[in-house]
Amino acid sequence: MRLLIIGAPGSGKGTQADAIAQHYGVPAISTGNMFRAAVASGSPLGEQVKAIMESGALVPDEVTDAVVADRLGQPDAAGGWLLDGYPRNLAQVATLDAYLGAQGQALDAVVLLDVPADLLIDRLLKRAQIEGRADDTEATIRHRMDVYQDSTAPLIQAFQARDLLVRVGGVGEVDEVRERIAAALTARLGR
Ligand code: ADP
């Protein structure tokens, strides 16, 4: 099972990614979490991405692509995975396609977690108070929203054209949304 989950910042991707991945018995691989861990550890990668993340911009594709390729090559990812936060622009889609093509693999589905824009900012500001993430300040949130609109939203059409998109409403309780995703994926994939 090879799945993507896409959605705007604050759509609840990370929370739902863990639940879906657990359901299918595959690792949930989050580029945001990997980068945050790198920053926390003070590694060279962390030094490289810290300021970029704090500004809400995207980490350069070469860096992100390499981190993802390395992670997907690890043994626990051999039987499948759920990617959360990658790909995030069309160039990353092309890189992932090439990577999968070289291995004779393909994506099974792309979950789009759909949440109206006006709810997203509120959710992120609330999360800022609870988790204290460095990129959950109001200015950075606005920038991340713009980056999502400009760079990531075009993926929706691209995956729809490939008939991979599974669109799920992301408004409601976490459990409710989780069940909605599970039902939509089961209907699509038969498992
Ligand atoms: P959110 O979806 O709430 O913005 P993420 O945890 O997915 O949060 O990402 C946090 C930050 O990590 C992004 O704003 C960006 O700087 C960096 N990042 C994560 N994934 C990618 C990616 N695929 N390409 C480039 N940068 C990324």
C-alpha cells in the first residue's frame, strides 16, 4: 500500500496520517516531522532547514527529495508507506514518480483532506498555543497558506487527472474524520 495524504496546513493531515498508516500496517512518513527532528537534534540537516521552516517557506527540493528517498529505502518501508507532507509541489511529484517507476512501483491513492480556508487559520493559532511550534506564528501561517495555494494545491488537479484522488471532508471530530477516510479508502481500494 503506497498512499499520500495532502491538505492545507492545519487540515489535520498528521493526525489522520498516523491512523491510516496504522490501519494498513505501514509507516507514516512525515517530512515535516523529519525536518523538525533534524532541527531539534542540531544535525547539519537541521541547521540547513531551521530558518527556512521558521519562515514558512519550502525546504529546497534537492534536500527534501534526498531525505525522502533515503527514508523510503529503509527496510520498514519496503512493503508500503503513507507519505504526509510530500510531495508538496509538482517538481516533487515528478521526482517521486521517477523513484517509484525505477522500482516498478506505483501509488495506490492520494487522500485529500478538505477543510475550508477560514477554519484553517483558527486551528493553527489554537495549535500554536498548545504545541508551541516555531512555525505556527500568524505571519508564518499566512505564508504557509500562500505556499500551499501556489505550490501544493495544483497537485489536487494533477492527481485527479490520474484518477488517484480520494477527497474527504476534514471538518468534524478526529474520530469522525478518521472513519470517513477509512470508508473512502476501503471503497476505493477494496481493503
Ligand atoms: P504543515 O502542513 O502544518 O505546514 P508540515 O509539518 O507538513 O506542516 O511542514 C512544516 C514545514 O516543513 C513546511 O512549512 C516546510 O518548511 C517543511 N517541509 C515539509 N515538507 C516539505 C516538502 N515536501 N518540501 C519542502 N519543504 C517541506
